[in-house]
Amino acid sequence: MTDLPQRMRALIQRLDMPLVVLALVVVIFYLFELNGTWELLGLEQSYIVIMRVVDIIFVLDLLLKIALRRRQYLTTPGFIIDLLSCLPAFELLPGVGQGMRFIRILRVFRFLRALRLVRTLEVLRLFNNEAELPTPAHIRAAVAGAILLYALMMSGMIGFHYANGVSEDLAARLELNLLIGSLLGIILTLTIIRLQLPALSDTQLRALFRVTLPSQMVDRLLIDPDLYHRTQRTHATVIFCDISGFTSTVETLRGDLSAVKNHLERVMDAVTDVHLQHDLIIDKFIGDAIMSFRGGELVEGSPEEHAYRVVRASLESIAAVEALADPHFHRIKIGGASSTEALIGAFGTSKRLSYTILGDRVNLAARLEAAVKQCGTTNLFDDFTHQLLKDRPDLKWRRFGRVKVSGKVEPIEVFEVFDPESAADWGWLDRYHDAVRLYDAGKIEAAAAGFLAADAARPGGDRPARLRRERCLLLLAAPSDAPAPPFSTTK
């Protein structure tokens, strides 16, 4: 469940552009004040009240951002912009009054929040590489310095005229001219950036980040740069998809690694396309394997929905690889697990971070993927994933049985999932489950017969049933009074 600070950060991000629009209204109102419109209409007091309320809103926005984002916010050009737009609130202090009216013009700086360059700089600071070229830190300092210098010049010119006894009318005209000039300059800048820089700030930046970051992260990062620094303990489901046949393919192609790469990428494209269709977060590529998960604040949904999307993506990935009919890579192995306590966020060092998922069940998913071959299945999922999805009508589950996997002391219940439409008759699966129950009850001879019947009943045979029967025969050859051991995938 999303905690309060995360909800507040999301709210602040959503309010950013509405506050820019509010600033536009405020500046337009201020233009009317300099022109004497409100005084002429008898609305001067109402205007003053509205300005005070807006100033308080801007101050509260600034304080909330400092409280929630702290140093990460204080080092951005956005902080300078927000701070300048809050300075007119000094007029609220006792004894200040008209003496600080020259800083009212600083409200115009709120417009700079609409510059995509400001948001881009906040994102680029996350990837500040050590290089001789100007770094994002230098760029941020230059932007902040330019904004401060311009603000000092504008307010200084107006303050100088007020301090030297210039008439109210002349000072108001000067302020009006400066404000109109600033508005025209900002509008021109926004227009140029809007028309000329989207390719850099959106298309190219997104394409660059998508090489190393999940697509969901890129989309949210450009809106909420602080997302990269947050971690969340939450429900999630993770899978490891391993493309079978890498070693044999290298041998078949006589070490032609370019050809191996082309075939491998073709199959990986098919798998990742399926994962993206189900809105899975593609964590990383590990040689010929793909790690994906669903959970955390990048995606919406319940634990059941996360698990369902992952399991459906697993089934469709298997089907996609089979349909691709690559001559070398035509099968994948998938291991998956669900967790209530996964930790999702950016992990690593100050030099390099990676957005990923951590937790005991992540390790279990990797172990289950490795166990698929020994169990003779196409996929294996843990008991928690099965519990979340056991009532889904479009999923058919095989209880493989208790399995002892590498790295785990206690055996666990594991399950293989099928698409119900993949077979017309599931009678063989009932026979398999009956045999597993007999095995768990210690009736090894009856279980062996049951596995044999399941293998014979399934069109094309059932390899898991054959493997389980072989284990039964080994136990019958060496009788013991000990309970029937779990199916072990350890060597």
C-alpha cells in the first residue's frame, strides 16, 4: 500500500502544472493592477486578498517539496524558480507592506516551471557521469545562476526607482514594461523549446534511458525524477525466463557468435514483446535469460493482478517462442514466485544504480527456473503464486509436488501452469495428482503405477510423470522406513 510521503509526492507532481497556470493568472491580474484597472473597478481589496492567498499557496508548495525531497530538491533549478516565485509573500510580514512591492514582479518566474529543460535537468542529475565535458551539475548551476541574475536585475531596477523617489506612476509604468517584456521573453522561450527541443527532451532522452531502464521507469522518471531514489516494500511477482539450447547452438554454429547473437536476439525480442504487452517491468538480461517482475509504484494493480499478468505473460512467452520456430532456440524455461515483502527500487552504489527487485522469493524464482529441466516441466511457480490465482478459469495448474531446490533447507510445493485451451482432455492430469497424493502418503508402489498411467494417458507422454516414476522405482529398489523424500533438484 502506498505510504503518505509517496502520496504527497505524487500530489505535488500533479499540482506542478496547475500552479504554473495559476501563476499565469496572477501575472495577468498584476498587469491589470499596474494599469490601474482594479482601482478603477473598485476591486483593489479583493485583488490584494487573492494575491495573498496565491502567495501562501506557493510558499506551502515550496515547504512541502523541501520536506519531502530535501537535498535532492534543493540542488535543482526548480528550487530556485519556486523560491523566487515565493518572495512576494514577504509583503505579508508586519512592517513590510509597500516597501517590498518591487519583488512582486518575481511571481513571473513561476512560468519557468513550464520549461521542459528544467525537468530534464532534474532527470539528468541522476546520471552525472565523471567526465571532462560539462556535467549536469555544471548545467544546473549555470541555469540557476542565470535565473538569479535576471531576477536581481529586474527587481533591482524597480527597487532603484522606488528608492530614489521616482513617482508612483513612472515606477508603475517601468514595472509594467519590464513585466510585459519578461512575459514576452518567457513565452518566446517556451515556444522555441516546445517546437524545437521535444526531440531532445522527450524522444531522444526516452530512447537513451530505455536502453538501460524499464520503460515504465522512463515514462515516470521524466515526470517525477525523485522516483529513482525511492524504494518500496510491497507485493510483487517475479519470473526468470531462460532460453534453452545456448551451449548446443554455439557448438552447432561452430563458434559463430554473430549468428548466435542474431538468433538469440530474435527470440528475446519475441519474449520481451509479450512481457511489455502485459506491462511487466523488464529488470535485466542475464546472458540468455530475462528477468521481469510486476509490482511497486511504477504499475497499478492488486497482488492478484500482478501475479496474473506475470503468469499469462509466461504462458504467452512459451507460445511465442514455439510459434517463432527458430531453428536453434525453440524452448524457454520459466521459474516464478510471488512475495508480500519484495523490496523494489534503485540499488547499487554511488557510481552506478539499477532499478530492480530484491527478496527471498526473487532468489526462489531463479532456483525454480533452474529446476524446470530436472522436473521436466515448461515452468514452475511457487505455492503463493498458485494460491493467488488458483480460481482463475483461464489457468490450469499441475501440482508437481514437494521439491527440494538448491539454496533452500525446506522443500516447497511447486506448480506448473497451463492454458486450459492447450488440451481437450485433462484426465491425465487427474491421474498425475492422484499419484502425487499416493507418493506423499508413502504408497510408493501405487504412486509409481499412477505416474505410469498419467504418462500413458497424456498424448505424446508426460515427462514429469516419467521422472517421478523413476524416483519411485529407485525408492522401491532401496526400501526405507523413512517418509517419502521430496523430489530433489540438487546434485
